[in-house]
Amino acid sequence: MEVTFAGPVFFSEIDEAMFFAWLERVPGFVSVQGHGCSLTVTLTNDRAGAIAELLVLLRRWQVDPAPLRPLRGEDPYLSSLWEHPIHEVAAGTEEP
């Protein structure tokens, strides 16, 4: 399975290294390829936990999670992250 999304903006080499280190720890991660300003992540077909981890990763680096929406599960814990930036969810300021 492949998912393509806009690449994040990095503010330092360590910031970039942390993003890719986290990405490589997503369950089922196989590879990542850059295409201009986009990244394509390849995952194994057994994606249990992978979509949730990618959602958190994209939200943390302020990347639009829209490419993941077709793969959205029913996890109520993450439901607000689909609709709101992570800082709003963490602060409890998201509106329904």
C-alpha cells in the first residue's frame, strides 16, 4: 500500500532526522520516496496501527492528513485528530 502526502517543513537537520526516524518506526513501514515536495510511503498490506501512527506523525509536523482519510478506521481515541490540529486536541480547544 502506498500513501502520498505533502512533505513537512523542517526547521533543522535534527528536526528532519526525527521525522524520518519516527516514520521508519510506523508499523508495516517498507520505504519512503521523495517526489518534489511530496513523500510517498510504502507500507505492507498488514497496516494495523500504521494509519493511526501516520495520522499522529502528520499532525505533529503540521501536514494535512487528507490522503489518509480513505483509510480511516473507527478508533474513537483518534477521532478528533482527523478533524483538528494536534495542538488543539492536546489543549482541549477543538470545537465539534
